[in-house]
Amino acid sequence: MSSPDLNDADRQAVLNVVNTPILSMGKYTADFEKAFCDLTGAKHAIAVNSGTAGLHLCVRAAGIGAGDLVITTPFSFVASSNALLFENAIPVFVDIDPKTGNINPELVADAAKNIEKYLPRTHRQLSAVHRPLKAILPVDVFGQPADMDAINAAAKERGLTVIEDSCEALGAMYKGRPAGTLGDFGVFAFYPNKQITTGEGGVIITNDDKAARFMRALRNQGRAPGDTWLQHTHLGYNYRIDEMSAAMGASQMSRLDEILSKRERVAAWYESRLAEIAGVEVPFIESFTTRVSWFVYVIRFDKKINRDEMAKKLEARGIPVRPYFLPIHLQPYMMERFGWREGDFPVTEDLGRRGLAIPFSGVMTEEQVEFVCSAIREEITLNVKR
């Protein structure tokens, strides 16, 4: 599906760490964090061991706890909602924009004003005093920022915190502003299929001094500034990033623009070929997106084409593909816990049925892209004939 874009400098960076006795909490973590402050202009960057950990720390820093409500999207990787569940908060889903897959800002604004009608079935009987709305958690889906100005306006009117999940959007720009900087907190992630990789890892960015100190303490077993190794001011976690991962990340960040440009080139190859195939929709880019940071390349099939059958045909040709995303509200544990049902979020479910991620990375060749597109074209042609 995807290959990381690693070079000799990245590998040497890891070896440099291994040849020292400091494998955690060293200079490379600081260098990695500085790279994010330099890129985004944020005052603080806190490196952690996953994007999920980063989201969880933001939830804690925002004071979100048991029974609190957070408006978010059902069209995402489950971690965006799981970070709320870790604190027994309640994700309040609203549907998405059918063109981009990002959370619908008009529904966000309506939910902020009329939260009662958006509550999951299992929580509609609670009295208003037990339903404090605390935050909005939008996701920059597939590397394209959500409409953050509209979301922030809804948040400001109600005094809500905004946690921007930019785990898929490192380097993306919204109206000329970097993704991740558009809310109170932003989170990036670096799994091997991301724009840059550290193997596993994440970074939080924020301009909030107090929150940054708190999150730095929480990632390090709750040790506040001044605590010794065996003193713990807070209930914390082992969310630290290791030095090998940080070193690789710092090396990758030094050539971020090159990496993003290579991914843009592959996306352009795909678009020029796929746009000519009847029954296939290529990704839609909003006018306010001044740079897409291509994470995965997800096409949508016409409703007359069976996506799952098409996936099987492509896999039989040796092309790895994957449905993207399976709606969060239809995950078994979410249905059991909150009473969500099929039909609750029709746009999310429609894109979940029709979307297919095809092989994508910055190291793909034009010949490989042509191979994938030719296979899609041939299978659709055979499907029509049948």
C-alpha cells in the first residue's frame, strides 16, 4: 500500500543514536521538536510515541473528562474518537462534507447550538447539567485541512476548545496557514505510511504555555518540572518518544518539502489518468486548501460499481488496496456503547462504501501508477460488459 521515503541520512541518524548511551530524552528529541516549531511557528512542540498519545494528552490538557461532550467526525481512523473514550468523554458525531470527507462545518455549528439532537441514543435521557459540551475535534482527512475558520467561529461562540487532528496532514496549508496551527492544539503522527515517518511517533503543537508544561509532564509519567525520577506530581503515562525515532524524524523533517513534492507528483500522475475513467471519482480539493499534504490516495467508485468486488479483482492482479474509512459509528464497540446504527450518518456511510485507497507513496514510479490505473480501467470495462 505504501513505502516510507527513507535515505542514507535517515538511516545514519538512527545509527548515530545507537552509537551513544542516550537512547531516550536526549538532544534528538529536542531537535525534532524544534523542527516543528520552525515549520509551524508554534511556541511549543511536544514529541510523543504516537499520534494517539498526542490526541489523548490534548484531551487531558483541555480538561475533558467523564461525561463531557466533544463534537467530532465519524469518518476518521478510530484513534480520534478513542482519545475521548480513554477519559470516558462522549464523542458527538456530525456528518461530513460529501466532497472532501471532512467534518461538515454547518453541522458543527448547529450541534454546538443544539447539542441535544446530536447525542447518541444511549445518552439522550441525561439531564442538561450532565451534558457539558467542552470541545470540537475536527480531523484533516487524507491530508486536506477541514474548514477551520468556520469551526473556530462555532467554537468561539460557545467557548469550546478546538483540538485539530492533523495526523494525516503534515505540511498542508489552509488559506496560507499551516495545518495543526488552526486550533488550540494540533497533533501530527508518523506511522510508516505517513508523509514522514519515525516508525511510530507523534508531535503536539500549541501556543498555550500552561498546557505545554502539563503535557510534557504527562508524557513522562507525570513528572512536573523539578520532580526527581521517582517523584510524580500528576497521574501520567509513558508517552515519550525514543531517541532513535526522534533522530529519524529530525532527518526526515530536513527534507519535508522534497518529500511532499514527490507525493504531489505521484498524486498528479494518478489524477491525470483516473480522471479519464468513467465511474471513478478522484479526490476533490477545496479552494481554501493552499496545499494538500497527500497522505493516502483514495478514489471513489460510482454507486453502480461494487467497491468490494473491485478490490478483490485488483488484489488478484497483485495490487494492494483497502477500504478507507470504515465509519467509526459502525465499529462494533461503538454501536454497543452508544447505540449508533446504520443510516445515522448517511454521507459518512456512503463514502465508506465507495472509497478505496490504492497504492500510494512518494517513491512510486510513473510506471507503477500506470499499472494500477490500467488495471482499474480494465476491470471497470469488464464490469460494464458483464
